[in-house]
Amino acid sequence: MRRRGRDEQRERPSRGRPDSSLVTREDIGYGPARPYEFGFGPGMREPREKRTGRRREPPPPQPGQGPYRGRLLRRRRPDHWIRADVEQALFQDTWIDADRILVEVDDGVVTLTGMLPDPAEIPRALRDAKGVPGVRDLKNRLEVES
């Protein structure tokens, strides 16, 4: 009896065994075949692994709104942080006499009190205070010296 070499055994088609490229889950004992292994039925959604195309990306956030904007509604900065930042913002603006302005903060509501020499300083002070993160509202008690 003649023994065949490995190359000769590969060329010979196997009888009774399904082609390995057509093996389904059912053939190897892993449960019923999935419908998409044989084709799709009417009204069937294409399975995830067969889907093509790009993934749908989430819509871009609105200007000034990041994906974690909800935390701004849940968490608030402490009042002493807000007060320090407002005082620094007023101090950094060289068009305002910040030494004459008293800053009070209560639950994110900033109150500016003081007497300023120039009426043009009041809108600048309000703008600077409103730009500080955590300021919910602003009360203006600034007056102009006469």
C-alpha cells in the first residue's frame, strides 16, 4: 500500500465534511444558525458585524456648551472662590479703581458696592464681574462721585 504525501492529501476533496468557509454555528454544535449566515429575510435588520459605512457621530455641541455642561447646573463654585476671582478681575482691569469697590457674594449672586470717580467705570466693572465663572446674577450698587 502506497502512502500519500501531505500535498496529495490536501488536493483530495474531503467527503461528507462541509467546506470550512461555509460552516455555520449549527454545524459545529453552537446552537441554531443565525439568519444572516444564509441571507436576510424580509424586514430583517442587517446584523452589526455585517453593517458597513461610518458610525453615526453625536451631534456637535452648541457653541460654548461642552458634553459635560450639565455639571454646571448641579455643582456651584464656593462663594469665596467667586469673590476672589471677581476681585482679581476688577484689579486686573487698569481702567477701574478696584480699591473703591466692595464685592459681596451670596449663593452666586454678586453685589458690587462703591463710589467711583468716573461713570465709564461702572459698565466695565459690571462686565468684568459678569465674566467670572460661577456668577449667577449681578447686583449693581455702584455710584458716581459728584
